[in-house]
Amino acid sequence: MLYDDRYHLHVGYYENGEDFEAIAYKRQSQETWDIFFDFEQYGLSKPVLRTRLKDGAMWIFSIDKDELNSHYGAEKFKQWLSAQRLI
């Protein structure tokens, strides 16, 4: 997968004493952002089925949107954290 180096966004969850952060990268020539999370940074086991990596982090989900803002990205990340029972 090729990413547009001009666009990336940090999305985080900083509530209830938690501090989780992921990075969103914009795909080249597509209206999609891929979200990557560094499981090892938080002392968490990596999922077996996830294999796509970027800068040591693992792909966790994508957002189909041309323009992504930190609020929307953080809300989707919070939903993912909740589904994984990390929060």
C-alpha cells in the first residue's frame, strides 16, 4: 500500500486515566485513511491475523473519507478500543 507522505494524523483516547494513540495515514490516490496501532508500545499482544505494518505499528481499521479530522478519527478509534475491550 502506498501512502501520501504529506498526510498523517494522530488520533488518541485520553480519558479515565488511559492514554492510547494511533496514527492515520492517507492512501495515495484514494479517499481512505488506514489506522495503525503499536501494540508493543502498550504492552499488548499483537493479533495473529493482522499483518500490515507501517513504522512498527499494525493496521487495525480503515476510514473511507477524503478529509479526516482528529475528532472523527478519535471517535472511531475509541469505538475500536471499546470493541477490543481495551477501555
